Amino acid sequence: MMWIIGVAFFALCILVSVALHECGHMWAARATGMKVRRYFVGFGPTLWSTRRPNKLGYTEYGLKAVPLGGFCDIAGMTAIEEIAPEDQRYAMYRQKTWKRAVVLFAGPAMNFVIGLVLIYGMALFWGLPNLHPQPAAYVAETTCAASEISKGEMGHCTGDGSAAAAGIKS
């Protein structure tokens, strides 16, 4: 049962990673003045979708049946693609080269950010090794310490010892 839960959790993490990767492309495209028509996670038949307005029109967001990828449909990704006349100025192929490069690089950059967040989170919650530990005193016993009556013979021990009186517990 734990194996199945592990596989499902791994698949969910991959799906979130793909969704954030595509978000990187979408956010960069919007920031550089390109129109994002569709943002979907998965492939195949659509399970759910909704249209939301933005400053360049509408973007359709959705979830597809096969969770093995995703896509961000930017208007005019190629010069041969048919585009509505009102979207011509927002087409990707008409933008400057540096803007197109930013959009293409934004997905892998988002994966890099995800990796940094995961490493930071692991260090924060799991901890880092202490390569230079400070020497510390170890107390083996906190009960009383008897005084020596004669050489090799110890007296009777009563009450708490000095370590226990100081609040140290073994």
C-alpha cells in the first residue's frame, strides 16, 4: 500500500513541477507583451477548463486526462500559424529576439527555482551536518558521589550528588 501511495505522490510532484514549468513560460510571455491563449496541464481529452480575462483578452486554463506533461499556447509561436487580426501585435514571432529568448528560458528557470526551494526546505527541516562540533562534557551519573574513607574504600552514598543538585539529569 505504501508503494502505491509513494508512486501517486511522485506522480503528483511531477505534475506540479510541469505545471510550474509552464507557468514560467506563461508569466514571462505575459510580462513581455505576448498573448497566452491556453494553459493546460496534461494531454488528451479535457477534464476541466475555464476562461479568465487578462489585459490582452482571455486565457483558457485547464486539466487534461493524461498527466504526462503540459503546454502553454502563446499566440503566433510560428509565423505560419493563423492568428486573429486583433492578436497580430501580440504574436510571439513578431516580438524581439530577447523577448522570445526570455519566454523560452523561463520554463527551465522555474525548474531551477523549484530545485533551490527544495534544497532550502530540506536543509531547513531535515538539518545540515555540523562539521565542527564543539566539545561538550558528558555526565554519566547524576547520583551522589561518596567520599573515599581509605585508599580503595569508598564511603556510603546518601542523597543527590553535585550534578543532580545543579539540575543535570542523566
